[in-house]
Amino acid sequence: MEPAPQTENYYEAIGVWSKAPFGTARMYAIGFILSLFLTLGSYILVIYHVFSSPVLMGCIIALAVFQLIAQLVFFLHFGGGEKASKLRLLILVISVSYTLIIVGGSMWIMLNLNQRMMPTTRQMESYMRSQSM
Amino acid sequence: MLTEAERHEDQTTIFGFWVYLMTDALLFASLFAIYAVLHNTSFGSPTGAELFNAPFVLAETIILLASSFTCGLGILSAYKDSKGGVISWFSATWLLGLAFLVMELNEFSSLIRAGHSYASNGFLSSYFTLVGTHGLHITIGLIWIAIMIASVAFRGLTRSTKRRLMLASLFWHFLDIIWIFIFTLVYLMAFK
């Protein structure tokens, strides 16, 4: 008797489909609901000005990062444990590092330059007015 | 079903596309950096807080999120070899994506008509470039998804169409992730 032919699923065969419970409708639904709450949460925090500005800024950035992770895990099947996903994670971490360096570095440099720059005529006028000269 | 060579080739293609998406993320990183530097250079003209419409942007965000969800369900249908499911869910994705694009174009055109164009000041230049580049990616994504729907309708779910559906869905999910950051760092930051 010949053994039954192995019918592999295409996505599993190329290693992009993590084993259940990852690849089910439930995971996509959880990801969607979670992202929805995180989005609405950020929105409500800002529109109702729940915290002071700096705290608020930190909160919405944290919520955005959580939503990034939620979407990576639930929509993009991250963290399934196959060999391919470890390499994807490495590339992601490298790219995030570059992003932080580019954005953070640019902000640091430009804010520093702004502080060292002479005020423009308009800025000088409004300063003098505020000092009642 | 797949030979070892075919398996390796497709796995490599999908990984390569992921690397491309990371370089695209670096492109957006530069645009974010520019916006970070220029976002308060409106020099007396209306700022983001005055120009942006919060509920409208929230609606856009939810619509794009929903399209990412339907895209996921479309890939699930491809996993289950359901050709009808793929066409239905990817069509839903396409319609939601189109709604997002129409809303965004509406937003841009009303800003420009009111005199706040990308040439008005540094803040608006950087805003239009960042959000506009995302919108351009969305447009390309919509063209790609439309082609995929036609491809699956005429050729069915073959090895090629399944691979390409995966790539298109990776692109679409990536765009939603970038939008999370645009929504947070451009729109919500303006209102804080």
C-alpha cells in the first residue's frame, strides 16, 4: 500500500504561516479590535486633553508602539518561531534603530541649531513687545 | 507539491520583499525627520491644530485599519484555497482603501483651495510631502490589489498568485503601520 501523497499547504511550505492559533480568523479579529481600541484610546486622550502635554506625548507614542507590535504579531504573523521569522525580526530591529537615529539625530541637530541662531526680525519684535520696550 | 528549489525561491522572494519594506520605512523615517524639524514653521499662518479635522482623520484611520483586517481575511482565504473568499475580501480591502484615498484627496484639495498649499510654508511643505508620499503608496497598493483580484479571477490560486497575494498583503499591512505613525505624530501631536 502506498502512503497517501503529502499535500502541503503552500504558505506553510514556504514558511510564512505560523502554526495555529496564529493563522486563523480569530487572530486577525483580535488584532483588529486591539488596534481599534489603541487608536480610539489615543484619540480620546488627546481630544479630551486627559494629561498634560509632555505626558500626553509619551502616552500616544507608547500607544502607537503597542499598536505597531499588535499589527506585526496579529496581521504580519510575527513571532511564529520559524527560522525565517528570526531573520525578519533582525531586519526589523535594524531598521527601527536606523529610524530612531535618523529622526532623533535630525531633531537633536536642528533644535540645537535653532537655539544658537539669532532671532529673526519678527521674533525680535515680539520679544521686545513682550518686554514692553 | 513544491520542489525544494521552488520552496527556497519563494521563501527568498518574500524575505526580499520584507527587506524592501524596511528600506521603504527608512524613506518614511527621513520624511518624518523633516516634518519633526519643520512642523512648527508656519510663521503666523494657521498651524496643524487649526487646519486638521480630528473626527475626519479618525474616520480615515479606522477605514484603513478595517482594510488591513479584510486584507488579512483575504490571505486566510488564500490559505484555505477559497478563490471566492480571496476575491471577496480583497475587493472589500480595495473599496475601503479607495474610500481612504478619496477622503485624503478631499482633505488635500480643501486645504489647497483655502490657500494652505504645500508651497505656503515649511510646515505645510513637510506635511504634504509626508502624507502625500503615503497616499502615493496607497494608490500603488490599490492598483496592485486590483491586478491581483483580476489575476486570481482569471488564473485561480496558483503558486504564483498565492505568492503575489502574500507580497501585496505585506505591502498593504505595512502602509497601515506607517499610517499609525502619521496619525499619531502628525495629527494627534498637532492637537495636544
